[in-house]
Amino acid sequence: MGILERAAAAAQSAELYEELRSTVDVTFRGGEIEKVGSREVLGRALRVIEGGRLGFASTAGEDEEGLVQAALASAKHGDPAPFSFPTLSSGEKVEVLDEEVLALSPEELISWGEGAVQAIQEEFPDVIVDVSLSRGTLEVRITNTSGGELIEKRSHLSMGIEVQRIGEGDIYLLWVGRTVRRRADLVPEALVEEALRYLRWGERVAPAPQGQPPVLFVPKGALVLLLPLMVGFSGLSVVMGTSPLKGRLGQQVFDPKFTLVDEGTLPFAPGSRSFDDEGIPTCRLPLVEEGIVENFLFDLRAAALADSDPTGSGLRGGLLGRGGFRSPPTPGVRNLVVRPGEGSVEELIAEMDKGLVVVEVLGLGQGNVQSGAFSNNVGVGFVVEDGKVKGRVKNTMIAGNAYEVLKGGLRAIGGPPEWVYGLVYVPPILVEGVSVASR
């Protein structure tokens, strides 16, 4: 008897989510190869509905009976389950498997890492360079007691470069990286050039502007503004009344320059898939159209509570998708896309008399994220004077509210966009209304 059959015999209904993750990993530490290896992990997650309550358990082991019993035990104290598991049927197939990724050999990944180390240390011989590379597949299978089966195999490829520059009384640490599904979407040379640009900009330390100067969030830094929105557009947050967007559907909440879409079916995008982690077909879901709130993100539970339809947004792994099968589904984004405008990072900098460029913050998510508030130390940031970068900042903090900034302080949305953490596709964003302070 299989897991689903055992669960069905003891519960009203059940759902089994299985994922087989196969990867080849290459890591460099201090410019030298540290590890080349492969791994394969089979993860299983079981949800049951028993007594009108939802139970959940997961395992990467072989104890099938233990998984069933753990899920049943958690249902005794689980949340009410106002929904039923859907009959699973195949819909439109989304392109998510790139054979070129699967064909990448460990030797090719090693050559990318060696090239990155060499290029960076040729210009900055005193820095410490770490590189991580990974390629592989994720095969997902979903079954439930309502019937049907869904299977999909997805490719993934990532490269990250971390650089440390250590001086007397000073440590400069920066990281650049990409996570993609398609080989053509990862250009190692572009990542190296990005790291070199920030190293050049950061050769000297400059005092940060104080008060509320213009702040340019490069694509990675823009996650400071988008993270509160990811929480706010969750249908569960809306139903529970913790989202500032509750009751704002159809209203002008943001600047007309701001358009935001969750692109679930974008071919080969990092978060694309044919179905979500509950088996609901994915879709293109406009969230904001020229500043007007259009939709919210619903998984099965949130949709039932809101008397709405699921949007194929039931995702495992938590807000940033890091937990994998070990987390139950919640409303989340597939590929969060900000419609770009015009102007590269350099061109937007040229428009700033005096301001701050934010590349990365420490403690992403600090502040009252539900309300939109953020308060972060700047990990990597640069001072701009007379349209030119003058140096990097130290001991500097930024604070503000994403909703207020994106409504009354949105000065420009640049282009082109970049993928950030395989989660958002965002251009640089120039804003006002962010408080900057140093110590």
C-alpha cells in the first residue's frame, strides 16, 4: 500500500507532493576548487484533511508510515480546511526544461568558475573570490484522493560570485548571482563585469548623504520595495486583514508608472511551471496595472476563505521559496515582473545631483513588512554626487514605506530588467522619500 492509499484509509482526503532534485555542484573557496559533486534528494510532503482540519508532514527519508502518522497527528491541531483537493488534470504545458542545461558538464562549470576568479583577481589581486555553480533538474509529481496525476520536470542553473576585500579596519563584501532555467539566460562574463563594477565603485569610502536624498535601487536592491508587496498581495493576508491592500481592489494605490505582473507561464523563466504545488494550472496574473490594484494571489485555502478562485499561486517554500517541499503551500509569486521604463543604472545615476545607490541590504525583511515598512542597514551602497559615483558607504541605514514610496516618491523606472534570486524580474528604480542615516 502506498503513502496516498494509507492516508486515504485514515483521513477524509489526502494529497501527496513528491519532488526529485538532482544537481551537480561546483564550489570555489579563496579562488581554488573546493568541491565538485552531485546529489539527488527525494522529498515527499503529505497533506490530509481529517475532521475538517488540515494536517501536514514532510520527509526526505523512507519512513512512509511515519509520514502518514505525522500528517494525521498534525491535523488534530491544524487550521480549518474550507476547501477540497481538486481533481488533477493537465492544462497548457509551459516550457521549463532546457536540454542545454542538462548537457553542461562539471568541467564546463569549473571553467566558468576559473574564468571568474582569474578575471576578478587580474584587476584586484588582493581580493578573496568564492564562486558557486549548480545545474540540475527538479521533477515534481502530485497526486491526491480526488483523482489524477501531474508530473513535470524542470531545469535550473545558477552561478554566484562572492568577493571579499579586507583592509585595515574595513571589510568590503559583495555578492552577485543569477538563477535561471535556460542556459542562454546565464552569461558568466556579465556576472564578472557586475562584480568588477561594484569593486571599482567601492575602492574608496565616502560619507553617505543624510535626510531623504534620491535613492536608486538597482535590480537586486529593489527587492527592498517588492518584498512588502509580495506579502501584501497574498490573498491570505488580504483575508486576514493584515494587508494594506484589503478593500483596495480597483483603486489607484501606486504611481501610474508602476505596473506589476506575476508571470506564471513565461517560457523558461525561473519560477514558471505548468501547475502550482497544489496542482492548479498557472497563469499570467496582473497585480497592478498603471498603479491600479487588479488581483491578489490565491492558493486553495485563501481562495476558499475569500470566496474566490485559486490563481495557481499555491507555492511551497515560504515567501522567498527557500524551504522547498518541507513547507506547506501558501500564496506566493511565480515570476514577479515590474514593467520597465527607460534608462540604465548609469543613465539614472547621471540624473542624480546627490544621492545613494542601494545594491544590497542586510536583514532583508526587517521592519513591519505587513504594513510596507522597511528598515535596513545598507550592505553594499554607493554615494552619488553631480551624477557620478564617489565611493561606497559604511554604517548607513535606510528606512521608509514601500507603499508610500511607490505612490508618491516614484521618480523613474529604468531598464533593462534583471532576474533577482530567480524570483523577480525588475529594472532599476529611482525613488524619493527614503530616509538615510549614518553613524
